[in-house]
Amino acid sequence: MKRRNFIKNTGLAALAGTGMAASGCNVKSKSSLAPGQIRHGVIFTLKYKKGSAEADKFLEDGRKILSAIPVVQHFMVYRQVSTKNEYDYGFTMVFDNMEDYATYNDHPDHVDFVENRWKTEVEKFLEIDFELY
């Protein structure tokens, strides 16, 4: 049981990128976020069958378009493997500060991706943003 909780909590801390010692989580590794930085993440399910050519194209286009925005750092694309979660994929990225996050949100490439791809191809999503505690 202790091993299962350790693995669960370590995975949560890694996704958050905090490396902090949260309640029940004794992770001693150094954080991948500096103070003031923000890890932006979104988990989502596409309107396409998981693993389809259309889904692969969306993920690759998302990586190409969004990671090219100058303020985006450490862009990652994920495939969900847990059966405890209803979402299929995820994107995460890091911003140095809230100003960079706002720049990303207003960037023409991001706005275009949201309007022309996200709103038409994503079935459901959950967005989350972290900073170090």
C-alpha cells in the first residue's frame, strides 16, 4: 500500500512540476519550476477515435503551432494511460510569469488554434495552472 501511494503521489507531483513535499508526498527531488513560473496544463478528449490519424494530426499540429510561440517553454504532449480518468490526451507548458502567460493567450497563433481547431475538434477538457507552493 505504501508503494502504491508513493507512486501515485510522485506522479501527481511530477505532473504538477512542483517537486514539493505535499501532504503525504515525500518527494525530495528538485523542482522543474522556478519561483514565479507557471505550469499550464490541459487534459482533453478529442472528437476522434483515440489513436486515429485525425487525433495524431491534432496532437502534432498542436505541438508545432503552440510550442513555436516565443514565450512557451517545455511544451509536452501526453497520452492518458489511467483508467481513472475520462480524458485521452494532455498538453503542458511553462511560462516565466503571468505576463508571458497572458502573451501566450493573446498570441495570434494561439487564438487561431483555439478558434479553428480546439473549438471544433475537442469534445471536453480540463485546464489547470500551477505555481510553486
